[in-house]
Amino acid sequence: MSSRADRAEGDALPAGPAAEHARPAPDRSRPVPAGSAARALALGAALLVGMNLRPAITSVSALLDQATSEFGLGGVERSLLATLPVIAFGLTAPLGPLLARRLGTTRAILVAMAVLAAGLVLRVLSGWMLLPGTFLAGAAIMVAATLLPPYLKALGASGLWVGLSSMSFGIGAALGASLAVPLDETFGLAPALAAWAALAVIAALAMLAVGRGSATAAPMGAPIAIPVGARATVALMTTVFSLQALLYFAVTTWLPLILASHGESRASAGGLLGWFSLIGLIPTLVAPVMARRRRILTWFGPGLGIVMAAGFTWFAFDGGHDAVVVTVLGIAQNAGFGLAMGLLVSLSADEASAGILSAIAQGVGYALAGAGSLLLGIVHDASGTWTASLLIMALCALLLAISVVLVIRRRPVSLIRR
């Protein structure tokens, strides 16, 4: 890496004797590719994997009405189809570290991409396979998402590369949402939903090439241990990821209805939802870089939560200027996701610890995101307006700001028994 990247990496760790204790000893089992070309291939493969972690979800959201009609879904089945991937995220988060311990991180991600491709095809082969195939795809996405932080940690990825990896999630989401309808109109519903299996196969082939060109693909067999001194870091990081995930999925789920309650047309509401994802690409890229620079992070991190709280409060009282508020929320919330991914990497002392921390934070985070989004909808149905739900979201954003203030004071932790 360049000297700038080295300095940025150094800023993320505390100075002094404690830092030497926090820095892990060299891990011979880490999958570090030999040579700059192999390392570039490995980093590029991470971007391909990231692009696969949202199209399976956003393509269904864009075609939910068509899927409901063609597969003859009832109301409960329709809601389950829309929320099942997030439910799968929460239920299957531990699978990532378990697979990594048996297969190695690279091979585990390869398996996840292959299973994702299979799930996307299986769910459209027959009506009874729609929900099981969707759950299988969600589980594969969660495994890959959990293992990307330790994979990047093993490569010594700079904040820029972590940001690019996080941004690839948003690119995939935008592709899934924007191409779903044209694919449906051209080829039909089943091919439109299954087409994303091709992208998963490409990512699997890239990971296969990485494994062949790598110095190792050895499994990580070190036993898991969460020492007393690391528990606060794990709890705070889990809180940060949970709150940002809850707010993100609440917005992507309910924003069109919130905008409709403000008088926006259906087309305008859909366009603003797309803009919410698009405007967030660059902030998602920049946030992990900020996570490596402690002086900037002290105001940047909590500032994101404060900006979100202001946006949700504005929405709650229908202050107008919806496009402006959506733009601000898109920037802040997507940056919040990038920040959380960056912190998962920088607060882990080694690759194995990054996988464990990622599994805990993302597993709990996505479980709460699914339950929280449902609860916010229930609150709306009970009150008849979005005011109470949006004020709850504003409160969660303030809690996010406080949690970030606390977590950025923590040192990198090791979660394996030496």
C-alpha cells in the first residue's frame, strides 16, 4: 500500500504499548495472494461479490406486483416474499464464520456465490420453490456479507478499498431495481428474477481464480473467545450496525408510502426512492476512509446520526421539500452503512476476529432491522399517520450518534483464543 494508506491504517489504531498488544501476530493461515496482480484480482473479486448482495432483493421489490399475480400469492405470502431475505440474514449470520473455519474465507465466499446462483434459479422453477429459494438466496447473501470484512482484513485493504466494496452493494441495489422491469418486459418474470444468477456465477469464478492464485485458502481453526475487555466493543459495534441497518431498511421499505402521505405521486415517490440509493454511492465510498482517520471520525461519525435525526423529524412534521430531505437522508444513511463496514474492519485485530465481529453485528443488526421495520409499520397502522414512526426513527438516529461516539474510542479486539 502507499504511504498514505499506511498512515491512514495507523490512525485507526491506538499508539503506545497497548497498541503493540492489540496488533496481532502474523497469521500464516491468512489468504494473502502472492504478488500485486493476484492481490488486485482478490480485491476486484470482492467488488463483484458486493454487487451480488442486493439485486436478489431489489429486483423482487420492483416486480412484487407481478410476482404476486403470477405466483398467486396471498397477502401474507406477499409480505413474506418481501421480507424473507432480511429474515434469512438474521437467522443465518453464524454460518459465515463456521464455513470459514472449515473451508477458509475465500472458499466459503465461493460456496456462498454458488449457492446464491442456485437459489435464484430454484425460486422461479416452480411456485412452491419461490419462498424456499428466496430464503436460500438470502442465507447465501448473508454468508458473503459476513465474510467480506475478514476477507478484506486479510488482504490488508485500505479504507478506499473497503469503501469501494461497500459502494458495490449500492451499485448492485441500483442495478437490480433499474433493470428488473426492462428484463421482465423483454423476457418475462421468471427470467428477470433468475438473470442475476449469472452475476453470482461470475463472482464465484472470480473467487475460484483468487483461491488458485493465493498463497493459502486454509481454514481458520482458532477457537472463539470473547474476553471481558472486548465485550464492550462487541456490544457497541453490534448496536451501531443494528441501528443503521434498522433505519436503512425502514426507509427503503416505507419511504414510498411516507412520500405518498405528503401528496407525492406514485411515480415521484418511486423516483425519489431510486435517488435515495443513487446519491449514496459516493458517501458509501468515502465513509470507510473516514473510519481510518480518528480526528475526522470524532465529528463525522456522530454527525451522521444527528443529520438522520433531523431528517426524520422534518419528515414527521411534513416540513415540505421532500426531495431535499430524501437527498440528505440518502447521503447520511448510505454513509452510515459504509462507516459501519469500515469500523468492522478497523476494530478487529485480525481476520478471524473480523469474521466473528461481523457475524455478531450483522446477524443481530439485520434481525432487528426486519423486526423494527415491521414494528414501524404496525405503529403507523395503529396511529393512522407516520408521525410516531418517524419520531421513533429520529430517536434511533440519536442513539446511533451516541453509540458511534462510544465505539470510536475503543481499541481493536481479538476474538479468538491464542
